[in-house]
Amino acid sequence: MRTLLFCLLTSVAACATDPGTSTDPQPGLPLPTATGAYVGSYVVPTTTAPTDAATFPVTSVEWTVVDGVATLHYDLPVGLVGGKLPVSFSGPISPGATLLTLTGDLGVATCAATATTVTCHEVFGDLGALPINMAIVEQMAVTEYAGPVADRINVALGFSSDPIGNVTMDLQAPIVDDHGGA
């Protein structure tokens, strides 16, 4: 955790918690300045579980830009935290920005874009007692993950003590709200 805080405070791009794995997004293409909601995923950096055990689906990641302020909003995956836990980060965005730091009540997110994704590396402060409900983590592991439930439990427990991760929204998978109409 200290390494990540040092990296965020000093903007040292080479810092990482897992050898050979950068946790901070690098500047890429310009970030979107249009509002949208997208299918996403959440990845927890880990050395104690397989990568697929640390990757969780996120049904909707909202990216809102209003009057030069970008807001990232979504719910942390239930399979990771064991209940509903919404998070929001906001900050000023200028046209053409390729790296953006957003802040919120729960932490800091640093975002960068590629042609098809926006990824935000997040460092959370106090999220409260996690997992909210371990039985829910276990139930979600059975339906979302093909490997041993213990892998997901280890990821959830690791996240509870060091709440960092990357949310990625797939710009090629927008969520279309038809308001129930045909």
C-alpha cells in the first residue's frame, strides 16, 4: 500500500506492487469527453491467486462528462466485496487529456484510454469491513468463476487489507438504455 501511495503522490510510473506488472495506467489516446455507460471488468493485482480469479465482471461503468468535469461511477463487484458498494470519482477533464486523476470520498483513480478501453487504477482508503458478506463472495464465485472458490476468497481477503484495483470499461460494449420500450 505504501508503494502505491508513494507512486500516486510522486507520479513515479515505474512503481508496481507485482514485479513486472505496472499498476498505474500510462498516457495513451485522449480520454472520452462524451458521456456513456459501458460493460466493464475489475482486476485486483495479486500474487496469491490466478489472474482469472482476480478478474470480476462489472455490469455497468458510467463515464459522465458535464461542464468539463468527468465522473466515473460503478459498483464494486459483489463477488469481490460481498455486497453493494458504489464508488464515484470526479475531476476536471480537458479536451485531448490522455491521463486523468479523479478523486472521491473513497479514494483516488488514475485513468488512461486506448482505442477500445478506458482503464482507471484505483487506490481506496477506508471501505469499511470487507467482505461485507463472505457467503455472498462464495456464492458469486460458484457462478462467475470456473476455478476453486478458495481462489476468489483469497482475492477478496487480499482486497480487504489492500484495496487497490483497476476498473476497465469496454468502449466497444456500450449499454443502451431503451427505458423498456420496443
